[in-house]
Amino acid sequence: MKFSPIFDTHNHCVQILIAIKKTLTDSLFNYIKLGMISANYNKNVFTMANLSGIARQYVERNLLNEQQAQDINNESNKESRSFIMQSLLSGACKSKDVALLVSAEFGLPYLDLSAMDSEHFVSDLVSSELLEKHKILPIFKRGNRLHIAQADPSDLQALDEVKFASGMTVDATVVEYDKLNVILEKLNAGNDAFDDLGEDLDLEEDDPKKDDGEEENKGDEAPIVKFVNKMFLDAIRSGASDLHFEPYEKRYRVRYRTDGVLHEVSSPPINLAGKIAARIKVMSRMDISERRVPQDGRIKMKISKSKAIDFRVNTLPTLFGEKIVLRILDPSSAQMGIDHLGYEPEQKDLYMEALSQPQGMILVTGPTGSGKTVSLYTGLNILNTEDRNISTAEDPVEINLEGINQVNVNAKVGLNFGEALRSFLRQDPDIVMVGEIRDLDTASIAIKAAQTGHLVLSTLHTNSAPETLTRLANMGVPSFSIATSVSLIIAQRLGRRLCSKCKKPADIPKEALLEAGFTEAMLEDAVINKAVGCDACSGGYKGRVGIYEVMKITDAISRIIMDGGNAIEIADASQKAGFNNLRTSALIKVAQGVTSLEEANRVTSEH
């Protein structure tokens, strides 16, 4: 049989292609044997073949490796997001690197948002819902053209919707996602909520008596209501722990305490001082006509249907008006769990062991705002089971917990800590928590409760754990009662946590570290970092970490107490027993890279 010329030609081509493939394959293996090509070459080619467009550019520009790009690609398909947005949300690469890449690939200008004044943005041209939905920001307009900042230029739907909503021609500009997100959050904080926040406040506002010089003008009061509500809302959003409203002779300032450090956020006109104070006193159900004595109150704010935040309010008459301080009490802080508080493993074991005892006394000590209440409530949450009767006496009750009988002490009616404790002991308690031991009466009853089969938790204002024992002795508590009833003392401080995004290794000489208190063993695997500062943090710090001195009352320490020993002798015995003091605990956190040496020096002493 004779084949046609066309078939012969086709067969000849196939044979040629097979020969070329064999030659290429043999050459590839020879190159691999000679070490001229990596053995992973074939795999990389296959992976890259599955990537296209912008994903391939990420790999070629070394923003991601092939596997990372493939994972993000798969995730973006699953979540119905663009590859660019998924890469930004995953945190696999820096926002600036992505912005520069997409700017070059899409042929769009790049803009650094930090170089612009946010007051000049024209965000009011587009609804806040649309801005949040597409993560865009109108930055300026010229004639009939609107320029918007966008981290993901592949989102063409955003341009179409903005064009439809504004009726203008839209031009896109590429910006960094993290900077864009920060500005959008600030805009939302200012625009969204404080207009209807008054409806969410769980308040019973009566018609208050007016101050002598205050005019009854609702038109003047409306801005005050909005201003105060906005201050509250901004404080919650920024993670502040305290708000300070402070009048002076020629100015009025509002400060937030964020991560343990105060900073000024607003300076309203001084003539509004009386109205601001009156508004806060109305909200916290205080007597607004009384400005000569300090007052205490409470505000409950509903953030959503399932979450509410309480404010503890205190007023103080000063030379130029009433200074008002509000403490933000977040109930979720007591639900964090002991693993999130920052205890070292051996310290956590000591605390858990003390909580498991049927009787004894656990004392938590430290300055105001050091997290004593959170430590106590974390322990109470562990103990809060159906078979236990738990009662607390506090001034005031800071965090409401279901299953725990909480009592607000009220000195005006004679209900002090001592009276509350006496009542508790007639109520068949298993566990008793006293907000603070302030006097001999309270200390005596608490110790008697600990000696008669109850577990007692309380706080005391002292600098360190050893000083707590001498403080009780100075109150008049017999030394044998202290030695037999107190089982554990926790002294604590709160230090600022280094920002995980911008912290960098610190170049500190070893001699200086040893002089600061580090040991050779601590420096072996130490990762000492310093604060830098970025858009996501405040001065290089974000969040706080607990620094603890947990001291168990051993037999040796009990003997020192019985012999009338001082705090120095107790501290020496504690160190011999292997309990870290506050300074050592702070340095351990520095060696772990959690906080900086400067912050350790700020919250603890070197001696």
C-alpha cells in the first residue's frame, strides 16, 4: 500500500517532534547532573505555568515564592476576591511593595497617603458604605474628574459604582493598603456612629437642675452631647483605658491613656468646661448641682446588641472646675484566659496551684491601672463553677460576671468592706473576693475567713510582693496570722508591647546588658528589640503585656515573718526559692523580644 504525500509529511513531522522532545529531556537531565540547573527546575516551571498575570509578577519580583502565590491564588478563588486584595489581607507581603508593583503593572500613579492632609479629602462625595465595601477613598477633584485612592486597581467595579454615584469621571491612584485602611477607619469613627449613639446609651436621663450660670438652651447642648459621645466612641475604638477631662485657667484638654501612656486628643474651648462636666454627670447619674466634693458614678454604653461597655466615672473639684476621669471597663478582658495575661509557665503553675487550694489567701498588688482586677477576675472565672458559692465586695463593681454574687460597698449607708465580709461569712461562701484591703478591720476579717476554710482573693497597694507582707504587719495584723493564712502574692505591672510589624533588633553592648541586670544564661538565646514606629502603632508599641512577680509563701518565708523579718529578708528568701522579682520578669520579656529595655526600665526599678 502506498501512502499519500500529505500523510507522509504529517508522519515525518511527528517523528521530528518526538526526537526534539527526547533531545531536550536528555539535555535537561545532563544539566541537572552537572549542577547547572536546580533539580526543582521542572517543579518550578510547572508551578509558574499555573500562575498568570499579576500572580506571576509577584513571583518574578520576589514578593512571593511560587508556593505562596499558588496558595493565595487558590484562597482568592475560594473567597471570590482578587489576587491583589487576598495578598494584602493575608499579610504575606508588605503593602508598599504591592502598591509599587501594581502601580507599574497597571500604569497608574502611586501616592503616599501619609504625605497628604486628611482634612482635604473629599470623602463626602461618596457614601461611607461604598468606601468601606471597595476600600477606596476620594482624595481630590478637579473640574468634573474625581481622583480616588485604591489599593487594588483590578477592582473595576469600584470605579463604575463611584462614577454612577458621583456623576463624575473617575481616575484611580494606587496607594498602600494599610495606610488607606487606617484613614477609612478614622472616617468611619467620625461619621458613623456618634449621631445615633445617644439612642444606644442605657440611661435614664431626668431633667437635671441647671447650674447657676448655665442657660437652658437646647441648641447649645446638642453639640456638647455629640462631642462627649464622640470622645467616648473614639476612646473605645483606639483601645484607651482611661479618659481625662481636665480644666485649667486658660485652656481645657481631653487626654486618653493608651497602652499606659497619656496623650492629648482634643482641646475644646474653656467656656465649655461646665457644660461638658454637666453632661457627663447627667449620664453617670450624679448630682450636677454639687461641685464641691468628689463624686462617683457609672455609665453603661451599648456598642451592639450583644456587647456593652461600662465606664467608671469620678469627678474631682479642682481650682478651675471639675476634673473628670473615666475608666473603660471591658467585660471581655476578664474572659481572655490565664494564657493571654503574660505569666511565665512556672508563674502560671503557682497561681493555678493556689487557686486549687480549699483555703488560704491570694493577694494581688500593684499601682492603679496595673491589671490587678483582670488577674483576680481571671482566677474567679476559673473557679466559677456550679458547685461553688462565690461572693465579692468591690468599690465599685468593675466587671459583671454571671454566677458570682457581687456587692457594691457603700460607705454612706455603712456598707463598707468589713460589713460586707461579715455578711458573706453568714452566707455559706466557698470563695470570697475583697476589692481592696485598706484597713485593719477588713484585713482581720479577710484573714479569719482564710483561716476558717475559705479561699480569699484580694488586692493591696504595695510596690512588690515582699513589701505586701510587711504592709499587713504595719496595719496591725499579727505575724502568725499572716504566716498561716497568706498562700500566694502576685505583684504586677503593665508594660507596652512592641509592635510586631516595625520592631527591629537593638544594638546594645553586652556589658550594658549585664549592667542592666541580665544574666549570661538570659543572653544566650536573647532577641532584644527596640521600638521604631509605623502607621499601625503608637511610637513603636501596640498593646500591653503583664510583668509579674509571683511569690509563694514557703516555710522559709513563713519563719522570717514569724520572726518579724523585714521586706529585704523576705525578698532574699524569695530569690533563693527561685521566684523571679519584677525586674527579672521584665528582663525576661525583653530577652523574648516582647518589649524593649527602655520600657522595662520605665515600669521596674533596676534594684
